[in-house]
Amino acid sequence: MKYNSIIIGGGLSGLLAGIRLAKAGQKVAIISSGQSALHFSSGSFGLLGSVDGHSVTNPVEGIKNLPAVHPYSKVGAEKVISHAAEVKNLLSEAGLTFKGDATANHYHLTPIGRCRPAWLTLDDYATCEDLAAIKWKKVAIINFKGYLDFYPEFIADELKKKGIVSVSYTLSLPDLERLRKSSSEMRATAIAKYLKGDNLDLFATEINRVLTPDIDMVLIPAVVGLDSEKPLVDLRSKVKAPLSCVPVIPMSVGGLRCQMALRRYFESLGGVYFLGDSVSSGYMKAARMVSVETVNLAPVSLFADNFILATGSFFSHGLVAEPHKVVEPVFNLDVRVPSDRDEWFRKNLFEAQPFMEFGVDTDPQFRVKKDGKVIENVYAAGAILGGCNPLKEESGAGVATVTALEVADLILNQK
Amino acid sequence: MEYQVKNISPNNFEQCIKCTICTAYCPVLAVNPDYPGPKQAGPDGERYRLKNPEFYDKALKYCLNCKRCEVACPSNVKIGDIIQMARLDYDKKPVPLRDWTLANTDFVGSMATKMAPIVNTVLKMPIVKKAMDVTIGVDSHRQFPAYAGRTFESWMKKKAPDQSVYARQVSYFHGCYVNYNYPKLGQDFVKVMNAIGYGVRLLEKEKCCGVAKIANRLVKEAKRDAELNINSIRKAVMEGHAPVVGTSSTCIFTMRDEYPHLLGVDNSDVREDILIATAWLYRLMETEGVKLVFRPDYKARITYHTPCHMQKLGWTIYSVSLLKSIPGVDFVPIESQCCGIAGTYGFKKENYAYSQAIGKDLFEHIKEANVDFVATDCETCKWQIEMSTGVPVYNPISVIADALDVEATRRANGLV
Ligand SMILES: Cc1cc2nc3c(=O)[nH]c(=O)nc-3n(C[C@H](O)[C@H](O)[C@H](O)COP(=O)(O)OP(=O)(O)OC[C@H]3O[C@@H](n4cnc5c(N)ncnc54)[C@H](O)[C@@H]3O)c2cc1C
Ligand code: SF4
Ligand code: SF4
């Protein structure tokens, strides 16, 4: 099997790179062991929300203060911003409506009602331009009976701190009552499967029944719209006050929708997506990768001119921690990891953890290295790059998407 | 360090990070709230069951064993295997007659073949269907596949001398469906193989792959059949008639993965030689330069339905690539979704409604695709899709056989 480019890992980064390359006319295959970190997305993507503990309002400015090893420093501030604009376009082409812009962070509501900076937020979710400017006067917070992954009391407390009055209601629908039978599975995605058609109408009617005219915002848990945005659009048109979602404990309905929409878009561009298969090894000739083998397709090899490694970090097994070393398990590439295990983590869980910044070593063009030598046609993108702390910086999705477009461009601009 | 190595279970259940991704992709959970879902039924429940088998939940019977949860799991937990093992190990209820009958596809098949015209007529009679529904719980909506009057094996016996003439040989695992219900598929396979210069032979002995027996908890019988099949396969491989190929993704999947995982039958020396026909054909074309030439007048608008076990094998690409390589084919892609039948599962009265609810979206997509027919590598998917959509379904090998220009193919492969 021959492709122009093969992407290992089909999360946010692999998919964005795949879409960019397929749109440019390349024949692209993505191989992905399992589902990705996107399933845990809060519904908001971060580009850069904080540097050294100081919050960032304009990512363009923040990028200038980042260390040289940071992926954004390698891309360069200007290009980060132009890639970020392109990311929003590609997401929209995939049928995903996001609000936000790379030159000014906005704020999104967290599951406990706090405000955190964000770059792009799915249109479903509650956001505000800046912290002082929430305009709601009275908010209705709606939950479902028996649903444990949503915390109206915390949200009400946080709103109160901002001088906003809120009232909470617990509703129930017959079909969701059935779901409660297996309490462990009354999760966001399971609810979303039932909240369509007649059930959605019923939900809207129930909300309208408790609304009073002074309520100017309805907050519901983010459990609507798995396959597309449509159910939420319908719900909004039926409820008599503005309505927004608050992220819940993952699985994330919005994240899952992103994963499916991006995959569909990639496939509609002619891309091939192998789910549930893992790249197990590669065949190299001099400084180039010639082909890779997968668990399912071996002994048939997959050949390509270029390869992108987008296998994620520890969560997705792009990196694997052994008792005394950290390895990149597919090609055994060079990684940037201190040899002393004590330097891997800090005892205080809430401090910035060094292991979050572990990643594969690359040259300035994101090409990976093995035994100190650059592999000329293997690029790394996304969480596997390390060099940043996505959690503390609020930069996870930004790094994943910006580096994806950067390596796609490097491939397309090769002589 | 060593303790980490010692704590790895064959099913990876300790690798579960409780992310719940599997629950989002389980087709049963989406329609049946009585089912606890893959995470609860699999790795979570296993922790309890290991402490005390009393924690076994009989709702595990609703699992289709489709393995879509395993395909989605980012931590490589063998969720489907854990659930099936739990059913086999902890469900001690005697197997009811209905399940025994559905499971013994080869015994029932060989009896029915002898009386095919009568059996086919009787099984179609509304009164008989109603009676089976009420007495043994086989849903009356189901149409039993018709039994052929003559088995594929007996047809092959006649053909054996012609087949042995070919210098290169391949072994064919026909499975119960080809043998008793649809010998035509086996004949199509022989036609394609002969055209590229391969003679087809059967295994010395072949029994049902055992998937239905496993699903209906007849472990001892399944294991006996599995051992017999693996021994025959081993013999064929040793004699150089490798690989052993089949036209049913479920038979192939069962023999490759369920034998070692669920039945404890070691197949490691021959596992790589057990292949679905399209995978082998594709590999021959890629590595040995084998060519297929198709009739210029062949025209069809088709789609491919990915059977769950084909998805798990990761081999959809082989069938789809071959179909797309037929010049007259207008290929319409559809999303991979479970059709809901899962072998004997959908035949059971208590599962019928869930079965249809699971497949609902797929049926709509197929109808919207407006195709001449659907191609798929699984016979039970075929029954389910034909019954639920009215659109005919064929195995990719039959499609290839139909579109093939045999003479031109022989010439292209230097055989004349
Ligand atoms: C739990 C969690 C929640 C997060 N939430 C947010 C958020 O709300 N907002 C935000 O901005 N960022 C968030 N992030 C940061 C996140 O890392 C990025 O947003 C982004 O999703 C990373 O994408 P990726 O494609 O680089 O990696 P991943 O999404 O991890 O994808 C890697 C893929 O590679 C596959 N893979 C691994 N090895 C192989 C192999 N050998 N062969 C084939 N495939 C392989 C994996 O199965 C996986 O599908 C979160 C991260 C985690 C872990
Ligand atoms: S997807 Fe895998 S790791 Fe996640 S809960 Fe299911 S079994 Fe556990
Ligand atoms: S094997 Fe299929 S039916 Fe069973 S738990 Fe997994 S996804 Fe659900």
C-alpha cells in the first residue's frame, strides 16, 4: 500500500494534518490504535492561556516569552497565529462551529463554574469576553435526576461570587429514568444518545415549564448533540431563553463530536483511516523511513514519502514510562527526559509536573531523531512533542493543531 | 520492576484507566439500558468477579461480542474477551434447547440438507415460525436461510481431480454457510482462484468454526471442534497448501483470535496462515504480481458494509480496495456500524427488537445510498441487511467472480 503521507495517530493533531494534506491533493492514510484525548476535551481549545503563572490575554504577546524548546517558539509567533486562523477554518469546514480568535483569549465556564482562558470554544458552551463582563442577571441551572457528573451547587457558588443570582432545577425524562437503571453508565454520551427527536421536545417543554421571565440564561450540562450540532440548535430554538452548556466530567459530547466530524471530513477528502490498528515498526534506509508495518496488516507494509508521528503523550501511549526510562515505543526515537527519575515529578501534585513536558527530540523542522541523527522524512506533531506544559499553559489543542499544520506545510513545501 | 511484569493479565484488564471511551461506542448500550455496558461488564465487573463469582451479572448475555469497544479503547484492554470469558466461566445455567439448536449449525445443517426442500418450506410456514417463536423463542420475524439440496463438500469431491492439476494450491475453509446454505459462494471462490492459477482443496476435516457454540456457552463442544480445525489447518500448512483462507470474516476471526483467547486452543504456529480471501488475494497482487482483469461491460453501484469482526481484524481495506479496483464499480462509502444481528444473537426472541434498533441507522444509510447491492464479508450481516432493507447483499468474492474476465485474467497471469 502506497501513500504520499502516512500519519501515525488519529487524534486532533493527526486528523488536522491529514485534512490539510488531503486537501492539497495528497493520498493520505491515518493509523490509530484507539480513540484519542479529544474525547476528554472540555469543549474549549487552548492556544496559550498562561505563561509562568501569569495569565495571557493576547497569545501573540505571550508566545514571545516562551523558551526556545517550546513548539510555538520553533514555529514562530506570526506563523502560530496564521495557522491558528486556518485551524478555525478547517474545523468549520468539518461542520464544527467554534467561537473565539487567536489574538484575544476569551473565557469559558469550567465544570465547577470557574472561568478559564480559551482560544476556541464550541458554540454550545457558555463563554464570556472577559471576566468582569458576564451580563447575565438570573441564571437557571438545569440538571437531570440521578445524573452525577454535573455540579449545579458549585456553579451557583461561583456565579454568586460574581453577583449573579441563580436557581437550580432537577428534571427527569422517562427515557433517562430507564438509563438510571445502570447508574454507572448514566454518562454524558449515553444521555446524548437519547436526547434527540421527541425526547428533545420533551426536554425543551420541561425547561420552559420552569422558566420565569426574569431568567436570561439557562445552563444545562453538555449532554446534547453527539453526531452533529443540530440537536442543540433545535433545543435552543425551542427554549424561550438563551441556553448554553457547561462542560461535565468526560466523556465529552463536544469532544466526541469533534473527533467524528474531523474523521468524516478527512475521509470525504479521500483519506483512509485505520482505527484499532497500531504501527508496530518501521523500515529505514539510510536516514529515511521507507515503510511501516502495522499489527493487523503485516506482512503487507505501508509505504509513503513522508510520515507524521502524532501518537500523543503518555495518555495515548505515544510515550511510555518504564521504571527508569521513558521510551517512544514505535521507533524507539530519542526523547528529552532527565535520566534521574527523581527529576520526573514534583511531590506536590498541583505544581507544574516536569513529566508533562517530556517529548521526542526534534530538529527545528520537527523532524525526529534516532541515536542522535535526524530522520529526514519523519515529522512529529501534537502532544508527543512535549516542550510545553499543556495543562498549566492551557495550550494543549493549540500545540496539537498548530504543529499539525506546520508539519503539513513543511511536507507540502519540500523541494 | 518485576512485579509489573507479573501483574499483566492476558486480557489487559488492569490497564483500564476508566476513561469510558468504550461505553460511547457500544452499540448495545445505545439501545438497551438493561445492559451494563463494556466498562462495567468488562474490566470493572471483573474486579468483583475475581473476588466472588456471585457478582456475575446475567445481563452480560446482551453483549454482541462485536469488539467495537476493543477497537475504540486507547489502553488496549480486551474488553470483549473479558465479557465472553465471564459468560463462559460464571454462567452455570444449563444451555436451553433453542440455543443448542442455533449453536449446532453443522449438525442441524447436515440434517436439514438431506431434507432441504421440506425443511425450507416448513421453515417458511407462518404457523411453524409462530410455533418456534412461542415454544423455543426464535423470533418469528426472522427468515431462516434456505438450505441447499447438496453440500459444497459433495460438489468439491467431484471437482477434486480438476483442482489437483494446478501447480499451486490453497486450502479453503468453507464454513457452515457455504456448505449447507450457499455453495455458490464457494464455487465463486474456486472460479477466482483457478483464474489466477491456484487449485482449491478442502481441509482434511472441517468442523464449524465454533462461533455460535461460544456465543451459546457450549465451550466443551466448541473446544473439541477448534482442536480438530487447528489440527487440520496445521496439516494443510505443513503440506504446503498454505494459507488456509475463508470467505466468512467471523469464521476467520474466530479461528485466529477466539481460539487462543476464549478457548485456550494454541494456534500461534499457524495463526498468520489463516486469512480472509480478500486479504490473501490483495497480498498476492501486491507481493506476487498477480493480476485480475475485469469485464468491460460490468457495471454496478455498490457499497461495502464493514462487519464488526472485519473491523476488529482491521482488514476492510483489502475488500474495499479490491472492489474499487473493478473499473465498472461506482463505489459509495458508508460509515462502519454494527448491523445488530451478531450471529445467533438476533435470532433470539428476547434480542430481536434490540437487534433491529442497533442496525436502524445503518439500514437507513444503505437505503439512502441507492445502490444495486451491498458487499460484505459476513453471511449473518447479509441476512440481517437483506431482511431489513430489501437490498441484496453479496460477498466481495462473488462480486469479483461475477465481474471477472476469466480468460483475460489467465492470460495476464501467464497461464495460457
Ligand atoms: C484527558 C485529557 C484532556 C484534555 N483536555 C483538553 C482540553 O479540554 N482542551 C485542550 O486544549 N487540550 C486538552 N488536552 C490536551 C490534549 O493533549 C490536546 O488537546 C490534543 O487532544 C492532543 O492531540 P494529539 O493528536 O497530539 O494526541 P492524542 O489525542 O493523544 O492522539 C494520539 C492518537 O495516537 C494513537 N496512537 C498511539 N500510538 C499509536 C501507534 N503505535 N499506532 C497507531 N496509533 C497510535 C492513539 O490511539 C491516539 O488516538 C487534554 C489532554 C488529556 C490527556
Ligand atoms: S475504553 Fe478501555 S481504558 Fe477506557 S474505560 Fe473502556 S476498557 Fe477502560
Ligand atoms: S463487544 Fe460489542 S456489545 Fe459487547 S460490550 Fe463491546 S461494544 Fe458492547
